Amino acid sequence: MKSLVVKRSIVIGGHKTSVSLEHAFWQAFKEIANLRNMTLSELVVLIDAERNGNLSSAIRLFVLEFSRNQTEATARRDTTARPANAA
């Protein structure tokens, strides 16, 4: 599966910068922003304030953490929904 890297310009605190992410990460990032009723720029500002490395890596880690949290929440919900004696 080929995932092309897409470069986009973003303004953070009045400064223009570019972010390079694979298409799948851009798609997931947009979905997260929509779920939070935020623009991509608003979400980038939050990530930028907390990051330790470069911005592209910080966004990838944010998307990964969001995905893991969603998976864990689904697993917990599935576990608590089953009766205790179910096999």
C-alpha cells in the first residue's frame, strides 16, 4: 500500500510553517478535528503547545494516541456489556 506524503502550510501564532504527513494521517487528523468540533488550525495550536519534537511527528503521535484511546474505550465498553457468565 502506497501512502504519499502530503505537505501543507499551516499558520501557528502568526507564523507560517509546513507540515508533511502521509495521506492516511491527514485523513485521521481531519476526522479527529471534526469529532472535537475544531478546525485543523485550532487542533494544531494545541498540539504545538505540548510538543517536544518536530510538528509532523507530534501530529502523528497525537493521531496514534487518539486511535489507541478509542480502541481501549471500545474494548472496555465491549467487556462491560457482556454478562459475567458469558463465554
